[in-house]
Amino acid sequence: MTTTENDTLELTRLFKAPRERVFAAFTTPESMNQWFGCGSKVTTCTTDFRIGGSYRLETRNPESGETFIVTGAYREISPPAKISFTWTYEGDADWADCESVVTIQLKALGDQTELSLTHTGFPSAASKGNHSTGWNECMDKIDALLMSQPTAAR
């Protein structure tokens, strides 16, 4: 699949937390359970957080009962600056021949962190739009998670 500008989503978010804490939000099922999902709740999360390791996130929309399963493998892990992983949906015909890639880059700005997310390889413009909404909701949840942690963890 050829990547074009139309199938690349980029967003940037500033968090009031050191980048080690922002990076940690992506490393364990316990933290990912708290922020992943757009209008849905994580029901199962497994991660093998190492290069070549895989992850699987199953979510369920409480209103519709619809289940979504996202899977992928970690391509690059450079603590605390970068994470890159593949992204696809199990059981979704639109994603049958599609494997997208998400890259998270973290830049320290004093006691804050700038997160840059690039997600490429969507099967359609509609999917890119849905993911823009979803990733922004996830970033809001990460921000709330970081702000709710005790001062000692900050």
C-alpha cells in the first residue's frame, strides 16, 4: 500500500509531565486500560513491550455492545523518546489488507512533554477521520491520567 498525504494523520499534544511519565503510559496494560478507546472501554489488553513484541487491545462500546480488536507489533522502542508500532483491526473487512503504522515521538520541554503522533496507512479517508477523533480522545484521557497521579509519581 502506498502512503499518501490523505492517509497520514498527525497530531501534537503538550502534557504537563516529564516525558518518562508520558512514555510509561504506553508501556503496560494497566496504564493503557485507563486511556485507550474512543467511546468504548478496554475489556482485554495484552502487551509484550519489546521490539518485535505484540499487543492486543479489545474494547467494547457500552451503548452499542460493538467490540473492536486492535493488534500490532512494536517496531521501535527508544525510551523515553520514541515508540513505533503496527496497527490493524481483527475481523474488519476494511482492514483485511491494511496494516498501518503509529509513531509516537516525545520531546522534553522543561517539566512538560510534547507528544507528536503520526499514524499512516488508513484504508479510507473516513477511517482517518475516525482515528483523528479517537486519538484526540485518547490524548485527553492520557492527560487526565497524568494529572491524576500522585505527586510522588510525577
